[in-house]
Amino acid sequence: MNILIFGIGALGTVYACFLKKKGHRVIGLSKKPVQEAVRENGVQVTGIWGEHHAVLDEVVTGVDKISDAKLDLVIVTVKSYDTEKAAAEIAGILSTDTYVVLAQNGYGNFEAAAKHIPENRLILGRVIFGAETIGLGMSKVTVIADDVIFGSPKNLIDHCKVEQFVAVCNEAGIPTRFSKQVMKYVWGKIIYNSALNSLGAILEVNYGKLAEVEHSRKLMESVIGEIFTVLKRIGQEMLWPNSEAYIKDFYEKLVPPTAMHHPSMLQDIQRGKRTEIDALNGAVVEMGKKYGVSTPVNDIIVSLVKAKEKMSLLRK
């Protein structure tokens, strides 16, 4: 396959490396410092999936620089706030045979991308393995809680086509499966991230520490409860019947395998970068306002993360 990885950060590096090692033609797109490093040194992955290295076929800073734009698959791994910009660029080279996987955190990526790319070309991905950037074009896989899930939110794409891409990822060594109910999984990840990622960034601890302390547990449970109330109001079905069932799985199944993972938001703040809080707790707060549901704990979490983010940017 001819595959473009749009964003060579922690996640994009993993996809680029594994897919190239499997023999696909892989193009990486990133900003100039990363582009130069990857062009010179290739991409490298370490961690729980072993040590891997691959030299990509091309590394570019824009889609207009790609020598052969006849793409089978584009995997978008940029931050959620850059989704619409990325989609607008991709739309310029989209063919009738090109599909786009949105493999990002948060709510709203599908809606943002659909402003420029037909919905029957968009596949939503729920990614719940953790990767940390350890250098330019260098990523460390730290944890995995479940397979990646691929699906069409409105089931506008033939499942056989989606399963073709699922097979490509599985064969490359990235556990992936198909679901007709991908939004249930995406919302499960949003809840998980809204409880752990943001609070972990505020308190500067890994996920396991948050689950150990009574006060942080209480905050996480409040975040979760508010989100379930919002989802009930809008009629979004979940994999769990209620927040109590989710919280039980959260502590027993979801947190333990990811206990040592450090929040991506914390990494962003430490590097003086913008976080994805608006696509997580921030999205919950906005939906709560729209549908008349009070979300005070999520609101406070958003304010605290934005305060840390702002202070970090001012120190740069």
C-alpha cells in the first residue's frame, strides 16, 4: 500500500516505522526539524513492542511535496486542534481510492475533518496504546490497554474495506480490530483521557498514582459521572450501562495496564506546547452548556490545565 502518515510525533512514528518494516511504501509528513531528522536517521521505536528502525520512502513538510500522491491510506496523528487544517491539505490530494484514518484523542475530529473530506472516506480510530516521544522521529511504546478500533461512525464505508486496513495494521504488528459501533469506543477513550490525562497533567503524576490516592479518585469519579450524564442527555449509547459500571472497569481493567504511563498533556505542558484539553474535558463542558447539563468538575479541570498551559508558554 501507498501510505501517508500525517504527523510524525509519538503515535505517527510508531505507525510509520511498523508499516514500513512490513514492506509498505510509507511517506511521513511533519514539520521541518522532524523532517530533517527522520530523513537523515529514519524512524525508531523502542519499548514494550521491541526495538525497531525503518527508513521511510519520503519525508515531506507538505502534501504538495509528495512525489507520488496516489495514496491508498492516510493516517492522521496530529493534535486534535490541527485536524481541520490537516483535512483541508489532504483534501487537495484525495482520490476516489484514498481513505483517511483519524487516529487522535478527543471529540470532534470526525466533524472537523468532514468539513473537507467526504464522510464515506473517513475512518475513525480509537487508539489506546501509549507512546512517548523520546527524540525527533523516536518513540517509545509504554503501555497498551486494548486493540486499536477502526470504524465508520455512520457506517458509510463497506466493512470489508475497513477490515482491509485493519488487516494491514495487524500484519504490521499493531493490534487492531473493526467495530460497527466505533463511537462507543471513542467515547470510552474520551472518558478515560478526561479522567486521567488532564488530572495527571495537573498533578504531574502517572496514571497509577491517580488511582492510589483517595482525593484524586474522587475527582476522577466526578469527571466520569458528569460525562455519563451528558451522554445520557444526548442519547449516546455506551459500552457500559452507567457510570458505576464504567468506574468498576476503570479501576479493575483500564488503569492497571496503563499505570506507568505519563499523560501526553503533561508532556505537552513541559515542552511549552498547547494541550488537547478542548477536545476532552473542554468538549464535555461545551456539550453540557448546549444541552443544559452542569459539569462543574470538568470545568475546573479545564481551567487548571489552561492555567498550567499558559504559564508554561509564558516561560518559553
